[in-house]
Amino acid sequence: MKLGLLFLSTYALAGLASAEADAAVVAVMPVQGVNLTEGQCDAIGVLFANAFARETNVAVVSPLDTKPLLAQGQSHTAAAGHLGVREYVVLRALQLGERVTLAGIRYTREGQEVFRSETAATDMDDMEQATARLARSLAWRLPVARPIAPGPPPEIPAPPARPSGYPKALGVKGGIWFPTSLGSDASFEQMVSFQFAGRVGTRESFVEFGVGAAIPASSVSSANQISMGGVFAEIGGGFHLAQGGVAPYLAGGISPRIWHVDAQGDMSGTGATLTVHGTAGITFTRDSRARVYGEIRVSQYLIGLKTETSSYSSPVQGPTYHPTEFGLQVGVGW
């Protein structure tokens, strides 16, 4: 690839990068070059920015967009704060003869170092492959596979598999539930719940499961209210609606239960039931090891809660209830 074509292609790609700056996650600062022209430094920076965007699948601010901010006297951290990005990358390039050594350091927006790496290009025609190697190394915090020896460019080894998993979150969840029987006069006591709760999956979606118990919120039963509780399990899944560290999500699932019911008079019952639920929630610490989340859940009993009385010589069947249940829940997982 001719050097002139390299410059033309990188400046064309820079236009695409700048269009996404408003939603950018990472900013690439202008290349600090030694024995290189300003145009060569700009070309290296744009090649790296586009390689990093392809590798991470996030929006990246081109060095052609960060350059004016630094020209105004802003520091790297000030420029990152001005752009609203979460991280930034500082690049340095040194040319000795035809060989160009390229080094990069990845920082948080506050200026804390995340990872650094270095590679080399045999000449400027090899710079596109060199920036791709450096972008991959900085994106996944992996060392460059091997240094480039002088001579013809070696074959690039197959890239390492991108991390597709996401750390599981095993923890606890508690809440308060409000059963109600729509369309009838039945009145239910509130319940409090506590459970083991786990989530596994990717950063975008998850499977959740748990086991726990629920009891009436009041220890004194009202004669006009139906109280119930017992042990339950649940399984379901959901997906996040945004990519940020704080993100809303939607989920759904089922919950088999062993439930005891105390109704008006001497009506009671114990048996298996099943609910189906839908959930809307928000994860507050999505990128932290301890993930805290809150949610609103609506559950519908598919299998009714049967009651009977044993006051007579033979049991008398009582009402069967199919309440709808509203819940407010908070959980944390590690």
C-alpha cells in the first residue's frame, strides 16, 4: 500500500469516527511522534482509533477531534472530561530508519493507568497491521504476541478469542410483595421475601435463578385479610436496554411455590402453586464486581390457592384464589 493512499484512506475514515463523537466511550489523543511528520502522526492516530473501534465495538473519538482541545492547552484528562468519555489512549511513535516503534497507554478518564503495550512496524506501509495489534492488546489487556523483527512483515497470528462471558453475580435479594385479587373483594396481607439470587450470562443478557421464602409482613393476622407464605424457587431471564454502567433491564420467568394460606374464618390450605412474572429494573453498578440492582415485579398465580375447612366431620371446600402480586425488590450479587 502506497504511503499517499494510506493517508487518504485514514483521513476518510476519520470522518466516520468524528460523526460518533457525541456517544463516544474512548478518546484517542494525538500521536506524539519523533522523526515523523505531523501528517504521518495523524495517519497513525486515525488508523489506531478505527482499529480500536472495530476491536471493542464502541464509539471512539479520533485524534483529529482531540487535537484542537490539546492545542487550546487542555491536558489529556481535561480533554477526556470535556468529551464525556470513560477512557482515553495516549500514543507515542518513534521512527529509526524505516522501523517505527509504536507504544500506547490506556487511561481512565481521571488519568489512572489501565494498561500499556508496545509493538513495531517495519515501515509506514506496515503501520495498519501494527496499529491493529496494538489496539487488540490495549482493548483486552493482552501482551502483543511477539515483537516484529527487521525484514519482511511476518504473518499476523490469529487474534485471541474475544471475551464473550461476563462475571456471574451470586448474592441475595429481598423485597416486599403486595398480593391483590383483581375483580373480587378478597383482601391479602403484604409479604416480605428473602432469597438467594444468582445471575449468569453476557453483559447484554442474563439468566437468573433463586430460592427463598416469604412470610406475611405482619405477625398479627387481620380477620378481614388473607395471609399466605411459604418457600419458592424461580428461574427466568432478561436483557439490558443500554450499554452504560447504569442500565435498565426487562426480565421474565416462572416461580414454583409451596404455599400456605389462612383465609377468613377457619379456611386454610397448603399446596403447590405456580406464578409467572414480568420484571422491570435497573442495575446501578453494572461494571463493578458487586452489582446492585432494584426492580418492580408483577406476578400472576396460574395455579390457584385452594382452601378448605376441617371444622366439620368431613372437610368442606373453600374458595380458590388466583391473586395478582406486585413486588418491589432490591438485590446485590458478587
